[in-house]
Amino acid sequence: ETEEAYTIGALVGKQASKALGDSTTYESLNGFTSLRTSYLNTEIQTLVDKQVLPLKESGGVKVIKDMTTSTDPQFERIYASEIVDEATEISRQISENFTGEKNTEDNRLLLRESHTSSYEELSDDDLLEDYYVQVEKGATDFEVDMTIGLDVIGLMDFIDVEIIIGDVVRNGGVA
């Protein structure tokens, strides 16, 4: 019953339509009638720093920075959270397929290789910078310990441009 509901619906719809790892930063939003508050350009970074999702209206509405309200830096970005969620689901599915198998060195190696090949696909899709998978026998014959490290790819959000006015001297193509 408020303008805020339209804004939330438009943002949720935009996020849901994106492919895994695809950021909505500075993309248009459609599907609502108006915004309750207009922000000045100088206020946007302050809002981002305070974990508020600002939307900018100027001939349309743009997502200034896609983010969650989490204060944990590793999970601040929505696209990063989606990639980690996907990796977690991959690990769950692979692990379920191995549950009930004998706890042998060969099976632990296959478990590691299954994870590695899945994470390699995420790397090939430019969703991970790097990954690490370690599989070891646990404390008992019924346990397997896994350690997985993920380095999620970064995106450009803000680009600072410095323009210096004055004489330009080119020497062999270098200014």
C-alpha cells in the first residue's frame, strides 16, 4: 500500500532475473510508480557506507550498488553471496552422492576431484578467481573433513577518473 512496496518489488524482480554472478550495479529498474526520497549525488556514497541500498532517479532509476544488509565484508555483495550459495549447493550435492561410500583414500580422492572439477567450471565461467579443496580422513572411520576456500571474482563499482588540463606531450605514443 506504499511506494516502498513498489520499490522493493522492482529490486527483488531485478535481482531474481539475473544470472549467477551477474551484478545489477548501475542497471535500470522498472515496475514502480515513484521513489519516496530523492538522493543527491554527494549522498550516495554515504548511504552505501551505512549499508543502505540507494537507487538513483534521473530519467529512470538505477541501482547504485547491489548489496545485502550484512555487515560481514565477505558477504556484502549480492553477486558474491549468490556465487557462494551456488558453491555451497554444489558441495552439498556432491557430498550427498558420496555419503554411504567406504571411507577409503581412493574415495576421498574422488570426492576431492569432484569438488575440484565443479569449482573449475565456476572459474571457467569467471565467477571464481581461485579455489582450494582439501579432503582428509576425519577423527573416526565414519568422518571425512573437507576444507574449501573460494576467492570470488571482483567487479568494478566505482571508477575514479582524474583529468589534468594542460599541455600534452606525446613521445612514441606515451603521453
